[in-house]
Amino acid sequence: MTVHLDGEIRDGRHHMQVRVYYEDTDFSGIVYHANYLRYMERGRTNHLRLMGAEQQALFDQPEIEGAGFAFVVRSMHLDFLKPARMDDVLDVVTWPVAVKGASIMLAQEVRRGEDVLVKAEVRVAFISGGRAQPIPKSIRTLMKADLIS
């Protein structure tokens, strides 16, 4: 059951479906722009989970290694192309573009069928104790294994 909730990885990209509810919309009946950020956050989190790098497990590592680790958004660029409306079923697609020292660049799209509604470039930093840290080799390997040529 969890695999369905977390989405799936197909062709090197994580796909997660989200239904638009009334609470997601503004007074005009379209998805409020900030809610796309929530959908994409869920997509990034579930992508990591399916790759074997759960956020909570990283954060809980202080008991083992000192300060816990976490991914935090460093920068984000968004293009809002088309609106989504109540009851739409959206596909949040996430894939890594580059894995570097202490950060990962991800591309994300929110789609309705073949239509791309929102495109994003997201840079996430790997931190511990409030400072950027090199991404552990195990996570780098997981992410690079998913890179599309």
C-alpha cells in the first residue's frame, strides 16, 4: 500500500499523483500558487523515500553519529504555465539533474495528463548542525543511479 501512496519511479523519474481538493483552490476555483510548493515537497520527500533515503531516518542519526542530517531547499525557480482546478488529478514528476558536493539540483513538473502546468528547478542542500555538509556516498550513489542521460 505504501508504494502507491509514495508514487513510483518510472523511466528514471519519480511520479506521484495528487488530487486537487476544494481546500487547495482560491476564490476563483483554481489551485492557489503556494499549494504547488506543497505538492512538489511531497514529491521530493517520496522520491527520497523510494530511493532508500528517508528524511526522518537522516534526521534521527544524531543518536548514532552526532548531529542529524537533513535536506533543505536552497533555491527554487518556478514557472506557472497553466492552472489546475478542483478534482483534477495531477502527476508530480521529480528527477535529479546534478549531484554535487553538498547539494542536489532537481527538476520537477506538475502535470495534468500531457499538459505541464508548473515547472521547477530546485536546489536542495544537505545540512548537519546548521551547516552544509558533503552528501554521503550512499545517497550520492542512489541519486546518480537515477540520473537520466
